[in-house]
Amino acid sequence: MATWVIWLIVAAVLGTVEIMTTTLAFGLLGLAALVAAGAGAVGAGAAIQFGVFVGSAALGLGVARPFALRHIRHPPLLRTGTAALVGRSAVVLDEVTDHSGRVRIGGEEWSARSYDETLVIPAGAKVDVMLIEGATALVYPRE
């Protein structure tokens, strides 16, 4: 059996393992095995094929995998929806207690509750939005 066929079998096995594990490592090793199979198909010897495999695997695992993982795990750059309101300042319109209240965040009125259940925040006070629960802002007075 030609060595390049063995590399194709190795690539298929590594590709199957990658599908089962989704680690990106086995897929890159499978790609390196395909490159080695290509080297064998054009007539390179076994030692050169192994060298091509090692070089391709090192390049894939050392350069491509960390780069890809960094982009996969990158958090979204733009907060949208209610997540964009957390951390913003607001003005209390109606006294805020642990049960009720109204605040103005930007140009919008929101129902509000005190983030600290023991606090009562008077109208006109400046607060920070700590959390959004449904359509209610949980706020805390600014120091």
C-alpha cells in the first residue's frame, strides 16, 4: 500500500475524531495528514512526508489554532438591548423603593426598583442602573 494512502486514512480518522470532539486540534492534524498525503502523491519519500506532516501540524497548532480560538471566544463588541442600559446613569422621577418607582434613562421612562431593598431613593436623585429585570431597572444612588 502506498504511503500517501495511509496518510489519507489517518486524515479521515482524525477528521472523524474532530467532528466528535470539536476541539479544532484533530482537524488541524487531519489537514496536516492531507498535506503529507499530497507530498506522497507527488513522489516524496516517507521521511519527507513525515517532515511535511510535522511542519504542517506545528504551523496549524502553533499559529492557526490560537488565532481561531481567540476569535471564537471574543465577546461581542457592541452591547445592545437592555444590556446597553446597565451602567448608565438615570434620574429618579417618582420615589424608588424596593417595590416601585420611575426613572428616566436617556430619554425613556422606566419602572424601577431599588437595587438595595433597604434604600428609598427620592425624586430628582441621580442613580446608576445596576441591572434590568424584564421592563424594570434596578437602580442604586450615585455617591
